[in-house]
Amino acid sequence: MTIDAAYIVSQEDYIGTLESGKFADLIVLSDSPLDVHADELKDLEVYLTMIGGKIEFVKDGSGLEELLPPPPSSLLLPALVVMVVIPIAALVVFIVVRKNRP
């Protein structure tokens, strides 16, 4: 949807242009569909697909792989620290403080 259509439906703050903070559905192709013959359109490769502003697909070897978020396994350790270690540390501090009260 372009900015004019987004304006008509009062969504210009969220869609209609490619800007930081806006949702975007787009694809990056191997060539411009305007520059290839109609018979060659079927041969265009999809290098990247973005839905709702989130990258959903990047073709291996496209040179765009660095745009992908890190795999979920790399987020496991920080999640464990937040969900397990910090609450246990807070509980230990609470118990120590409580025992040392007169």
C-alpha cells in the first residue's frame, strides 16, 4: 500500500512508506521485474521476504544473510540468566539480610 492509500485509511503512521518504525511487506528479487522480458519473470529469484516489518526469509548466498536475527539458541543463555539466576540471587540476598537482622 502506498502513502496515499495509507492516508485514506488513516494508517500513514504505520504503513505506506519504507521508514524506520513502519510495517513493511516486501521482497528483494534477483533483478528488476521492469527490466526483464515477460518470459523471464518466472526465473527471478526471491532473495529476501519481509512481512510486517520482520524478515521472514533470506536466500543462502544472496549476500543478505547478515540481516537475519541471531538464531534462537544464541538467546538461550541470556534468557536463563534473566529467568533463573537473577531470581535465585535475589532470594539469597533476601535470606541473608533477613538472617542478619537482630
